[in-house]
Amino acid sequence: MNIPNKIVIFLIIFFVLTSCILISCALTYNTYPEIPVNESDTSTTVVHIEFPFMDDVVTGDITLGLAPYYGAKTEGAKAAPLFSCSPDRYYSAFAYDPAQDGMYENLFRVFDSYAKSHALTSDEYIELLTTYVQNIPYKTSGTEIRFPIETVIDDWGDCDDKSILLAGLLDKKGYDAGVFVFRNDNHMAAGVKGGCQTDYRDSGYSIIETTRYAYVGEVPGLLHESSDYGDYSFYRIGNGTDLYTASWQVSTILNVRDTAYAALELLYLGLNNLGTIIETEKEMLATPEYASNTTLRSEYDLNLYEYNKGVEESKNIRETLHMINSEPYNREKVYQTIVSLK
């Protein structure tokens, strides 16, 4: 065999071996997050559930196996694939790992029982799940996303932990849900298919902020303030089809809130100006020169009346704003209240 032929055979063998190695690496590393479970671990823990909803408090205790929890915390469980990563599949892997099925079943046992005993509508059930997740304390967990079972048992999570948990809960109950990813803002929120009134940036989905109590469809302030507002990606989780249909009420509530804030700002400006005038008139009336000036006295009395009227009006506006801002988990009551005030 001459030397050129040997070189050709060597190159062929080299490329074959290289291809085998690359394929092996791809098979090894192109895996998605997965919870390894030690089947011999039968330890359990009790998770207490308690959060406000409507005019009530939802409470319950669930017993969860710790084997999936410990498995979720093992090294490599949250590994991201190195090749051809599908974000939809990646985020779904966290929400849908079968090791968490028992956790979901236990949670739904509590939520389904409450929903049945209180005759909740489909929209109210979405809000029930939303409030549960929003009530979980917010705590930063770094850049690594955690599995829902970690968030539930630890009773804390950051925006991505809580958003994936909520999206998983929503889809498992048949709702069309997913997650909004705002990379420039280092933020994530859940989303549910809903009415056009709260459609976020023509995505077809209503945003759900999970780090605090908020209405379904209420856009978090940090996105309003961002220079890259609207720069997002949406990833659907699961195959749910049910919708959120109370968007029109939420839109009305948020519009009333925006109007109230604008009215309050103008009212405060007017009160400040009127307060300055009243103080000047009061000082003038205290002098001998103007003490008996009936015209000035009448203007002072009128201005004082208008000022006190404005103070009372501002109090009413603040009370309305407090109700709107403090009770997103009581959407129907808030809506009916602001309608009655018109």
C-alpha cells in the first residue's frame, strides 16, 4: 500500500471516530432537565397552604414525598442541552417532570375542593391558582431555574421559579398557558390565553406577574419603565385550551386606577396652590388693615371650603386606589365596587 492510500485510510478512520465521539457527546449532553428519584427514599414532609382569596382565606396541608425534592437538587438535574435547545421544551421539562405528578395531585386536591365548595367559575379558578403562587414569598435564587417541587416545599422562589410553577398548574387544569421571558429585564412572568382587553403586545396572552399580588393581565411596572419595553419571548407550556374570559373587567379596573392616579395628581397640584392662597389670605385677615374686609373674608371662606372639599375627594380617591391595589385576588368585588361608584 503506498503512502497516499495510507493517508486516505487514516483520514477516513479519523473522521469516523470523530463523528462517533460527537454523536456520543450529543446524546450525552443534549438532555433536558430531569429529576432523578431515589425510590428507596420514603421520607415525607407536610406543606402548609394559606393565602387570601376573595373575602376568604384558603388553607390546607399536603404531604409530599421528599425523594423528588432531593432529586431536583442533585447536580446535573437542571442541565441545559448544549445542542438545538428548544426553549418551549426546556421550560416544560421543569414544569412537567413526572416525579412531580404527586405534588400536583396533592395541590389540586386542595384547590379543587375549595373551588367546588365555593362554586368558583373557571376565571376564578385561574385567579385561585394565581394567588396561591403570588403568595409564595419572593426570594432570588440566582440564575438557575428551580423545579416547582422545590418552590412548593421551600415556600419561596424568584420570578422564573414561580412563573413556571403557575404555568404548570394552569396547563394541568386545561388552561392555555406559558411563560413570558424578558431577557433584557432579567424577568419572567406567566401568561394565559385571554381576552383582547389585556392581550400583552399582540401575543394573544395576558401576562401574570408572580412576584406579588397582581391582576391577570396587569403589566408589572418594571416593564413600563424599561427602555426595551415589549422586547419579550413567549413560550407555551403544555397543550391546554381553556381561556381567561374576565379580561374586560380587569381592563376596566386598571383604566379606573390609571384615571384615579391622574386625577389625584391634578387634585394635589390644585390643593397645594389653593393652600398657599388660603395661608396668604389668613395672614392678611389677621392684620388690622384687612380684618374687616368682607370681600377678602368671603374669598377666604370659599377657598377654605373648596380646599376641604378637595381633601375629602382625595381621600375617596385614595380609598378606591387602595382597594384596587390591595385586592387583586378579589377581582369581581373590586369591579362591582368601582362600577357602583360611577
